Amino acid sequence: GTNDWGTAGCSNTTTDREATEIGSVAVPAAPAGGAEYQITLTNASVQEWISGALTNNGLLIKVDTETDDLIGWSPKEDATSTLRPKLVIEYTVPGGSTAFFM
């Protein structure tokens, strides 16, 4: 059970991904090794995932220009635990308190 991309590189905004980005982050041209970056997603898009109005097929991290860009991400199996990717979800529950999920 696999589904091919409509256009190579997840470029088809009809079948592969949304046309509008739901978050962004600025990464310098020469990022420091082991640097941590936070991507803030738009509240409305996350709410659309929750309500089912937007299909949640995961996240695509893509550079805005793909000419001469090289950003390396460590895999979850990286022997150095501090370099492994980490997902932290911060949200506000009704009533205004903040919660974290790691």
C-alpha cells in the first residue's frame, strides 16, 4: 500500500500537499551543528486538522529555494541523542493554561 506523489518532490499542490504553507522558520545559510529550530504552525490550520476540514497527511519540511541549499537533519536513529529530531507540541487548553506534549 503506497501512493506515489502526483509530481516528484511532493510538488503537486492538488494531490501531494497544501498550496499554502502553515508554518515557517528562518535557517541561516551556515547553521550551527546541533542547532534547534522551532516551527510555529498557524492555529487555524491545526484546528482544521482537529476538525477534519484539512486532511492530516503529516508535515513536509521544504526549503523556500532549492538551488544550492543543503540542510541536513539527523535521523531518529542517530547515535548522538542530542541530535535526534524532537517534536514538541505546545498548546493552550480552554481556560488559558498552556500544556506541552513531547
